[in-house]
Amino acid sequence: MSLMNYGYKKEEIQIRKMTMAELRLGIVQELLKKNYRYVNIRLVNTTCGDVDSYRSTEDFLMAGYNEGYEIELIQVKEVLYYEESEKCSKIRIVILIRECDE
């Protein structure tokens, strides 16, 4: 089945292989440079569909992961979302990863 007939397009992306320790350290360093200490973070594993949500960079850094676990980083996005209970827009960091093919 050709997906091009349904509006899909071919796109090339860069995948970076790293450990969870490298990912978390790199993400937290970049967020602290931008003074995003209490930003909402979502870690999305596209291989199994797991979504882990963290309320702050500290929660993300202190989460219990296997630091030597190798993943492939697909994309990191900064998105705005509306918090209905507080009636304001907030920033969310979405990190897309997948498990390494071995």
C-alpha cells in the first residue's frame, strides 16, 4: 500500500544513539541554561508507547532509570499547552525516544 496517496510525505530525521544518563544530563543542562527549572517534561517511548511525565527538571533527573540503557533520541520539542485549572499557557518539553535495534 502506498501511503503517498493518503497525504503522507517522506521525511528524513536524524537519530542519535545514547544512554539514558547522557540523555538526562544533556536535557537538564539545556533546560537549566534556559532557566526552565519547573517545566513539565514528557518522555515518550515510541517503541512500546510508554509516556512518562515529570513536573520539573529535578523530578526528571531523579527518576529511577537504568542509566546504561541505550536508546535512540528522535526529537526534543518545546510546546505550549493551556492549563485549564490555572487559566494560563505553560511550556512542556516532549522527548521522543525509541529502543535501540540490536
